[in-house]
Amino acid sequence: MGLAAQRVDCGVSSIRGKRPTYLVLAAALVIFIASLANTGLRLIRIDRDIAEGFGENLVWTVVQGEIELLRLLDALDRLGSETAEPQEVIRRYDLFWSRLRIMQEGEVGARLAAIKRIGDTVSSAAALLTELEPEISALVPGDSSRAEQVRERLRQLQPRLHDASVWTAQAELDRSAAHAQSRREVLFEALLYLIGLFVAALLLVGLLIRELRQTRQLTQLARLAEAEAKRSEQRFRDVVDAASDWIWETGPDHCFTFISEQLAALSGEKPEDVLGKARWQLRLPDDLDDSNWSKYRAAVEAHEPIRNFVFPYRDRKGRRHFSRVHGKPFFDTDGRFLGYRGTGRDITAELEAAQEIAESRKLLRAVINAVPAVINVKDSQLRYVLMNEFEAQVYGVAAEEVIGKSSVEIAGGVFGEESRELDRRVLATGRPLPFAEREFTDRHGVRRFWWSAKKPLLDEAGAVRYIVTAALDITQLKATERARSNLSRYFSPNMVDVLAGADEALRTVRSHDAGILFADIIGFSQFTTTERPEQAFAVIREFHARMARIVFRFEGTLDKYIGDGLMASFGTPRPGRLDATHTIQCARAMAQEIADWNAERVARGQHQVRIAIGAHYGPVLLGDIGDERRLEFAVLGETVNIASRLEGMTRQLRVPVVVSDALIQMARRESEDGALAIGGFANAGVHSIRGMATPLVVWVMEEPAPTEAGLALPR
Amino acid sequence: MRRTLAFALLLLVADPDLVRGQAQSLPQPHGEIILTVTGNIEHKNSEAGAIFDRAMLEALGTQKLRTSSDWTDGTVEFEGVPARAVMAAVGARGTTLIASALNDYQVEIPISDFENYPVLFALKMDGHELTVRDRGPIWIVYPRDDFPELRNEKVNSRWVWQLSGLTVE
């Protein structure tokens, strides 16, 4: 049947292929069953025929006829010899008649008639009986001749009846044999049908079992395939859902046929909003980049793959986004264009980030260029990768030109070699070089000083990748360095810059009015004997610090420390509008400061400090008395001497502050409220000054009480 | 045996004529004797047993029965004495009959057949008296058309024609 070779993986086709086989098998089964039924019917018919034959035994009937004839003959014989009754003969006659009748009538008659010659024999016998009937009736006992006549005639029947019984027996035997034969045949036939039926049924059952198994396997395969399909679909969905990109598909008319749900999260749009539209229908009215879109449209219409098509769009909230899409055309099996499938991504953040990076790079570049210092970066081959504008100007080159060149090529000669040596050191050690001073003569022969440092930039493996050099031009700074440090010791800090930037002015010697103030600790020698030297110096340091603060507060210049005292000037190096007022205010503040300081010291159980302050206002001589490297600024003149003498006068007047009338009068002039300006001072009359020809009117101030702030500091 | 007795008693109760008849002894035949009943019977009218001529049998009451048979063409009407009437007349005390025919045919018949079916000892067919020539004078006839279970070879063999003797056993 060729079915054994069917395989499971042939799937549906194998089942389809088997259909005719099933039909054939089913037909065979039907035919076999019908034949079997038919055979059964035939068998039943044969059996009935046989049974009928036995039930109504023809042979027996014919033999009985013959026997009946013999009995009749016997009765006739006995009648002749007078031993029998005529009635006996008549009864025998009737019985024989009856036998013949039976052989003629009904089923038996019909069947006997079918046997050759028997019908003739029976009918001729019946005819003879009818013919002899009167003779039989007339028979009397003892009439042997008459009986013999009848007997003789009847006797002729005997061989013929005998033959008939033989023939009948023969016929019945033939019939039985025929029955047996046909029965055998039918049985054999039935057996064949049964075998056929059995084989067909067996095949059918086998096929059904195979089919069932295949179906089960197929079902299982189908289930597996379905499960796999589900899994893969789920995987795809997961990937799609997890991706930040969205997935889209367009049809042959380039209109969207599918767009994944991410779109909603990205732009706030629902897929329905864009389905059925072409991408260029989503173009913003303010998107004027025609070439971008026409290029895109040309690619799409040519069914070419789309790569990196970026276009702006607006989300539901009106924010402008940038979208980047990739797509691939897809075709059916006949090569017909079906549309595009692809992905899309919101690259707004990326673009912004890129823009920001570009901006910040630009800014960084600008900052680097704007810095008034040398900044450069060299690679591990010690070739420039970056040089800022400042350095380029110093070397007289373009910043872009130096990339890839060495320091020797750019700076040349000794300095270039030296610089390379330092770079090598950084490269070898991987450690930065701290700021250090370096000397360099530029292309114009000008000597310059650089304050320079180097720092390595390491890669991930820890090796030096770049070397960053930063250098400040300190040529100018070097020139004023010492002077600056000197100045800063004497001038108030806000004056330093002015003075440092205008050193030319200081070099000019000139004269103008200024306030001069001397302050001194009274009886400091006492301190030096009673206190330990460290403590004595600590008192001096604190006194100087407190006094200097007050001088600077009133824009004074701390001219010099003189042992335990100091000299300050107001209106130097340039005169101001309130120089006398500042001098008085400074003197008063100093006295107050000492009073407060003493309050603290008393609270701590320390000695009090006594102060002597003298101040005067008048013309002074100003000038630089130092050399080029060291700026020494001097205030000279009579006014300075008088101020010093006034300071000394405090001891005999027993006040802490003594000032000249010239200072008081000047302060009165400077301020609108003169009384306020000289508050705390009293006229002490005319006093002669040592070393002076004319006496002077002096003003004094009594020792002030400590302020509450001073008292409140017990510490 | 017991069943037969019970049946006989039932008949006694049911039929006062039979009861009266039974009280009388069997009459003597006047014509040709056509049936001789021997064996285990109560009532006899000769040394051999109970002998009947046609008139005696007809005196037991006749019935008609229409049926087909294997030996006749189509349906015929038989008329004769019910077998159970003959059994009652002779006071049969047995379960089986051996029926003999003039042609020496013998067959056993269970008497229960007569109790269960109205079996007829036919004397006439289609109004003509049966003769020896046409299976007479007595033909045992079963109502095979009314009872399908009687249509088989076994019962066919009990259709004894030319009946001449019965032996009750």
C-alpha cells in the first residue's frame, strides 16, 4: 500500500495522500461484508435445501413405494393361496396408491418429477393401478389365476420402481454432493472474504493507529510550534517595548500602516494619529529644509533603504523634537513593493547634548584663548596638539599651525630644548612639575620671565597621554615684586594697587601738606624687665597690629615702626580732602583702642599699657629713596619732627594725646561741623617745643573710658 | 404425569358432559376399526385396549382447522376429533404417544403437544372424508399457521397420516 513509508514531517500532505487508500479500504470492507452476508445467505439456503432433502427423504418415499408394491404383490400371492383376505389386498392396494399419490403431489411430487424418468414411472404406475382397480375389487380368495394375472401385471412395475429408487438415490446423492460441494465452495469463499475482511480491518486499524499517533505527534508539534511562536512573539514584543525606539511600517502608498506604542511615550501622540498619513504629511510648517525632505522622498520613491533621516516634529505639548528614522523596503515573493519597515528614535536629547558639547567646547576654547597666559597641550611624542592664542602671539605663529610641531620648532634654541627636557621629565615620571620661574628671551630680544607648571594627563592604563603646560608672563610682576611687598607693609591695601600701578608717580620727589602721627608705648622698658621677652614681644606685636589696623581704617600710610612705636602719615603719597580729620580720628581711635585693650588685660590680670600719641599737620617732602630693585618711600620735613615732639609732650602734660593747633584748625576747615571733628580735644595753651624757635598752641585729649564692647570681652 | 392428571382434573371440573361420558365405559365399535389405542390407558373396550370406528370418533365431537401444509397445495380445511378429546376418552396416563401408520411409519409424540395446541385427528379434508389413498382415514394435523413455532421438520414428522394406532407410554 506504500503507506509504511509515510513520515510525520510530511504533515498534512500525508493525510491527504491516504484518503484514496481509506476509500479503497472502506470499499473493500463493504464488499467483503456484503459478500460475506451473501455467502451466509447462500449457505443458509444450501443448508435448508439439505435439511429439506433429509426432512422429506425422496429416496425413502420411493423405496417405500417399492416396498408397498412388494407387500401388495405378497398379499395378492397369499390371496391366491387363500391365506389372505381380499380386504387385506385392497388395503395394500390403497396404501400403494397412496404412495404413488404422495410421489405425485406437493413438494415431493415436484422434486421427483424433476428427476429423469421417475415422473413417467410414477404416472404409468398410477395409470396401471387405475386400470387394475376393478380387477382388484373383484378379487376373491382362492382365485389364484386371476390374482396371478393382476400380480403379473403389477410385478412389471417392481423393477421400474426399483430403478426409480436407485435413480432417486443417485439424484439425491448427486444433490447432496452438489450441496456439499457448493457448501464447501461457499465456505471457502466465506473464509476468503473473512480473511480479506480481517486483513482490510487490520490495515484500517493499523492506519488509524498510525494516523492517531501522527495526529498526536502533529498536535504536539503544533502545540510546540504555537508555544514557540508565542514565545518569539513575546520576545519581539518585549524587545519592542523595551526599546526606546519605535517601530513603524508603511504601505505601498508610503502611508503608515503600523506604529508601535512607544510613540505615545515619546511624543504624546497615539498611533491612530499618524496611521494613514505619509511621513511628509507630518512635516512641520516651519521646517524649511526642503533638500532634506526631497532627498528623503526621492529615496523612498526609489524604494531604497533609508538611513539616518532626521526631521523635526512637535509633540502634543508643542515642544520641538528631532526624530531619526531608519527603514528598509520590503517586497512580496513576486518582488512587488509592499512598503517600508523601520525604527525611529527621538534624538532631541542627543542633538541637544551634541550641541551642548560643541558649545562647551567652543566656550572652553574661547576661555583658553582668553586666558592671558600660556596654555598648551602636547602629546606623548611631545608634539603640540593645542596652543592658545596668547602663546601663539608670544611666539608669533598661528595657533592652528603649531599642531604636530615640537617645542624646539616653535620656541627654538635654548628655551625650546629646556622646555622639551622638562616635558620628558613629566613623561618619564608621570608626575606634575610645580610652578617655577623660567627665563626666556622672545623673538624681539625682550627678556621675559615665565611662571610655568606642567601636568600630565593620564590615560586609563595610567600612562602619560598628554602634557599640559600653563605659564604666566611674570616679567612685569618680577619688576614690581619687591616694591609691592614693601609697599604692602606700609600702605593701606586699597592703596597698594594704585601705587604699584603708578610707580612713576612715586619716583617724582614733591612736597605737600599731610598729617603726621606718632604713637608709642609709655614705659615699655618696664615690660621688658618684669615680663618674659616672648610676652614683651607679643605685647609689641599686638600693639603694632591694633594700631596699623586703625591707621589703615582712616586711609593712613604706616610710615615705619620705630621700636615700640610707629609713625603714620595721612595724605601721602597723594593728598586727600580729609587728611587732618583722618589724623585726629586716628588719634582718638587709637586712645579708645588702648582703653578697650587695657580693660581686657585687666580682666585677665595683666599689666595695663599706656600710650602716647602726638600729631601735627603741615608741609612734608615725599620721595623714593630706594634703587631700581627696592622701592623705599620716605616722608621728611619739620612737620614730622614737631609731631614727634608733641608725642613726647604727653608725658609732662599727663594726657595720652597731644596735637597741634594747626591740625585742629585744618580739621575744622575740612569738615562742615568743626566741633564734631575735634570732639574730645581741649586747648592746653601755648607750649614751647624743644628745638623750635616759636612756641605752639597745643590741644590735648584725656584718657577715654573703655567702650562697652571692650568691657564685654572678658575672655 | 402429574401435569396430565391435573389437566384431566381440570377437564373434569370444566366439562360436565365429559364427566358424564367418562362415567360410562367406552362403547363397542360397529363399523371398521380405524384406530386402536393401547398402553397406559384407563378406559378400554377390548383386550387390545381402546378401539374406535369412525362413528365413535365423530361422537367425541369434531372441530375444524384451516391450515397450510407441506403436503397440500395452499390452505385446506381439516375436520376431525381434537386429539385431547381422544386422550380424555381413553384416560391416557402417560407423557408420550407412539403413533403408528398403516404404512408402518412410527413416531413419538409428546402428549403435551395436545395440551398446548389444538391438535386435530383429522377425518375430513375440504369436506371429503379421508381415505387410505389420500392419507386417511386419520391424519394428525397441527395448527401450524396459527403457531409459527410449529413450522419445523420435527413437528412435520408428527403429522402422521394413515394413522392406525396409538400407544400411550
